[in-house]
Amino acid sequence: MDAFKVEIELPRDLLTALNVPAAEIKQRTTEWVALALFQEGAISAGKAAEMVGMTKAQFIAFLNQRHLPYLDAVSDELARDSETAVTAAQ
């Protein structure tokens, strides 16, 4: 994946408040951004999964662990997935 770097400043006590070890903050921040963009419908589940280094199936399980809906995400994506499944079954 071709990537670019984004730098943000956060209050140091945020790590304590979120109970996130400093070594995990990069991965967790990437997960939060991917989840937010997916929920907004700005990116697909596949793209969100790619951002966080998961398969699409793992990302759907990741959503489930956080009690976030997959099926309510983007109706266009559901239509594409359904069409793909029908084509694959033929």
C-alpha cells in the first residue's frame, strides 16, 4: 500500500485515559481512523481492512468485537458483494 504520513499532537494524558500502551498507539490510531472512515461510508470494508493489515473477514469480525454494524455501512457495497456472490455461484 502506498502511504503518506500524518502527524498529530495529542495530550500525553490521553494515552493514560484511553489505557493504550505507547507502543500500540500507531496501530490503534490507524484502526480508529479506518473505523471512522468506514462508518462514514468514505471507504469500503475492504479498504479499511487493508489500512489496518487485516483481511476483509477479519475486519468484519473486528467490527463485531466492537459492536459496530457491517451491514448498515454502505448499501452500494452490499449490492456489489451480493452481485459478486451470485456471479461466483454460477
